[in-house]
Amino acid sequence: MSVSEPLTQLPSKPSVPPASSDVPNGAPDDAPRSLLAELGEMIRELVQYRELLWQMVLRDIRIRYKQAVMGFGWAIFMPMMLVAAGCLVKYALAQAAHDPLSVPRLAGMSVKALGWAFFTGAVGFAANSLVSNMALVTKVYFPRETFPLSAVLTQAFDTLIGGCVLAVFLVIFAGVALGPVLLWVPLLLVLLIFMTAAAALVLSCANVFFRDVKYIVQVLLTFGVFFTPVFYEPQLFGPVGAELMMLNPLAPLLEGLRLTIIDNHNLWEPLYYLPAEGPAVLVWQPWYLAYAAFWSIAGFFLAWRTFHRLEFAYAEYI
């Protein structure tokens, strides 16, 4: 995130934050506090600086599309490139297996590609967000998590544009209809945002202390798509391979989006794939959703707490 365009308003605050109201009078500032008290302080502080977070999101959006030839078309370009690459992969797999390539399979891959594009775009921008804003980090105090969180929210804006375009194509060409199972979609999207925010907080924090983290992130995001069921379905790896593939915390969220939107499947119910030969493959079970929810919610608050505890050392290392 560039600093070439200043924020419209930056709340002033002493370089050292005041002691929390949860600490008793006369107690040292580093007195141990309960987890709930610490989380309460973090939430209150972020709410207090919500206008700053909003200004950062607006600034990122303006910088991203300012003097861009394609304008908001960039929000559609990346998912389209992923979908095009996925089509080539699925076509090659279909030719090798002598299995015709159907529209629902392409539509399911498109849904997962949009979710993966959101994750990679947000994490890619957030990982370097603290280092690229060192002028602000070293001069005035405010919650440092606003940097990676603003990157996540900015990417969510891009994904919203791409999602609207994809929804039109799914209705027209894939025959997707409204149904009660689509109520799962908002929950899955919220969990995806929390998981992305957790990764953004951890990696942006790590990049302050270890500058080669940004290069590791680029490698992981480049090749991570092959370890995540985006271009293919987990059942292609057989019963054991499918379960191992779903250990990736992103996999249940992306597969859940595909099953609810394209296959109209209720996530409370298990789903099996019956191949022409061999045993049945467990494609989905409710435990997968609980597993992803744990990684998303618990991972987010653990990452946020770690980020918060280390933020007062950022200025020294930057």
C-alpha cells in the first residue's frame, strides 16, 4: 500500500498508548491481564479508530484504480485469468480420463477461483503493508492492524465486483437458481474473510522481523493453488487423498461454496462420490465446516492478539 496519497485525517495520539482501564490503579503497565480483557481492549481500540480504517480502505481503492486503463476491470481480470487457467487444466484432465467437460464443473471451478483470488490478493497486499507504510508506523500511534485489515477489505471490494459479474454468468449459463441452501453462502464468506484476515495479520507481522517473508509469501501464493482444490475436486485423489486434501483450512470453504451454489447441497448432510470403479469417496461431511470455522475464528483472534502484543516493536525493526 503506497503512501503517495496522504490520509484525509489521522487521529493524533501519544506515541505510547495509555494504560488500559482494566489495570488496577498503582499496578505496572505490564501487569498480566485476562484474555477477555485484552480482547476487549483490542476491539475498543479498533472501534475507536474505525474512521481511520475506512479512510485507508478508500485510499487503497483510489490508488489501485487511479489512472488505470482498465479501471474496475482489474477486479474481474484476475479471476478471469484463474478461470481460464482452470479451464485448461480441467480440459486436460477430461481428455485424459475421456470424461466430457460439463458446464456445472466449470461453474464450480469458477466459484472456487473467485474465492482463491480474494485470498491471494488480500494476503499478497497485506504481507508488505507495514513495511511499505513505515513513515506512518514510526511517527504516530494508532492500531497497526488497520494496515493489513484495510488490505483485506480493499480486496473484498474487488471480489464483490467480480462476484456480481460471476453471479450473472452462473444464472444465465449454469442455470443456478435461488434456494434455501444458499443461506450457507454468507456464513462461508464470513469465515473466508476471517481466515484471510488471520493470514494477513500473521504474515504482515512476520515480514517486519524477517524481510524475506514477502518472497516466501509470493512462492506460497503461486504454487498454493495446486495444493488447494480450486482447479479440481478432492474426490479425484481417492478416499484417503480426498480427506488429506480437506485438511487445508481453505479447502472446506471453497468446496462448501461450490456444493451450495452449484450442486445445491445442504452442508448439514454428508455427500459421497461413487466412481465407476473402486470404493465410495467422502466428498463432504459437516465436520469439515466445523474444522474450517475453528481455523477461521480461533486463528483470527490468536493472530490478532499476537499482532497486538508485538506492534510496539514494529517501529524499532522497521
